[in-house]
Amino acid sequence: MRRHLLLRCQPLCSSMSPARSVLLDLDGTLIDSQPGISASCLAALRALGYDPCEAPNINIGLPLEDMLQALLQVHGDDRIGDAVTAYRHHYGEYGLLGSEPYPGIGSALQEMRQTGLRIYLATSKREVFARRILENLELATYFDGIYGSVPGGKLDHKPELLAHVLFEQDICPSHSLMVGDRRHDIIGAHAVNMRGLGALWGYGSRDELEAAGADRLVELTADLARVVLSMLD
């Protein structure tokens, strides 16, 4: 039923622009955000009364609520909403600045842009944070649109987010591609009839991406533009 509802949100491809589009995840695909995310997770745990001596084992790339839930389970704590609030407060002030683009990402974006490809960001991170990160790293100008989650829980999960981007930008799924480093990116892409390209330099593993049904894998950022274009040609 959920998949049916997602597909109903998409107009027919015959009415869409034939332009090719690539949708890109952020954390683990374009940027290494682990230092900032780890710092904000520690801040969230401290805000809830815990004092971890070192950074906990964080499964980066999961939706924020799932990531924090896993950390709180160690303490038998179910205050996920409070943890999310504390995390976002710290991340908005400090954590988002602890991100660096993976080597070669800027060149890959430029190469894709020069071919006329439409480029969109599709991240489960809050859209306002994603936009600030890209602007801070001087990558925002490569994108035709920046999409992420919004207050209230809307668009927190990849299938809904991708359906929203396709609808808003009048994109035909068969002329587009989702690139990400975790299973959620691939599963989300397939839920809206897009292909999914798995990035192996991120936080997910080859086994995870293959199990999710990735249509293809790319090992190096230097090959990203070439592989994306070959899949869309």
C-alpha cells in the first residue's frame, strides 16, 4: 500500500521533462561528516544525563531517530525525541561545521554539471543543515535543488523524500538515478522506480549495498561522474 501511494504521487513520464537527473545523498556520499555527527551524538547523550568517556559506536547513515535510538538502547532509555532535539541544537551550532567533502567530489560534480545533467541533493538530514553545509564547503552552486527532511517528521525517510523530489522537479524515474552509500538510498530509489548506485567510499559496506539490490557500485569518487553518465545514457 505504501509503495502504491508513493507511485501515485508521480505524474506520468510522458508529461515530464526528458532531461537526465542525478539525486545524491549527502553523508557518506559527498561528505565525511563523522566528526561532527559524533560530537553532536555525545552532546545529546550528555544532555540526557550520560557522560560517555569516548565517542560511542555510531551507525552513521541511518535516519537520525534510528541512530539515536540505537545509542539510547545501551542505557535502556527511550527518550528519542529529547535526544533528537539535543542533537539538532548542537549540530546546528557546531556539528555541521565538522564535515569535509571526500577528495574528488568537487571535480565529479563539476564534470556532471558540464554535461548538462540536473543535480539534486536528497538527504534525510534537515534541509536547512544540508544547505548550510554545502554553502560552507562551496558546493551549493552545483545543485539545481537541495532537499532534506523538514520539521514535523515529513520527508524523514528516503522513499517519501525521493517521491517528493521527483514530483516537485517533474523528473521521470527512468531518466534519473539515486546515488548513496547506505541501503536506505537503494531501497528508497527502488520504491519510486529509480535505479540506485552504491558509493563504496562511504559508511555502508559492499555487502549491505548488494543485499539492498544496488543496480551498480562505484568504488572511487574519481569514477563517479563516468559511472553516473554511463547509467543514464
